[in-house]
Amino acid sequence: MNLYLSLLRTAVPGLVGWVVALAARYGLDLDPAGLAAVVAPVASFDYYAVFRFAEVHVSPVWGWLLGYARPPLSLGGKAVLPSS
């Protein structure tokens, strides 16, 4: 379940960034490829940062805008590599 949640909470901001870049492409007279390369990651990061901050400091309900209202849980232990 944690893997699913982490992927979902990464994909939703990425999708939002893509939509913002697509919308900006139609509103600005810029090279579409260059605009998407800059705007999509910046918009994705900003989206994630705003709603993650709100989730932690305001209410966990804001997490729904990241795809799920609860961040994935860390196991907190050290990873052990299998010996060969």
C-alpha cells in the first residue's frame, strides 16, 4: 500500500504540472517544448509543496489534493541488502 500511495502522491502533482504547462502554452507566445520543460517541473514542485505544507500544518484533509489524504508510512529501519 505504501508504494501505491507514494506513486499516487507523485503522479498527481506531475499531472497538475503538465496541465499548467499545457494551459500556459496557449496563453503565452513561447516555444512549447521549452515552456513545458521549465513550467511542468516547477508547477509540480510548487503544487506538491503547497499542499504538503497545508497537510502538515493546517489539516490532513489537504492531502486529498495530492491523491490520498495520508502520506505513506516509513518503516524507519535500516535497509538490509541480501548477501550473495
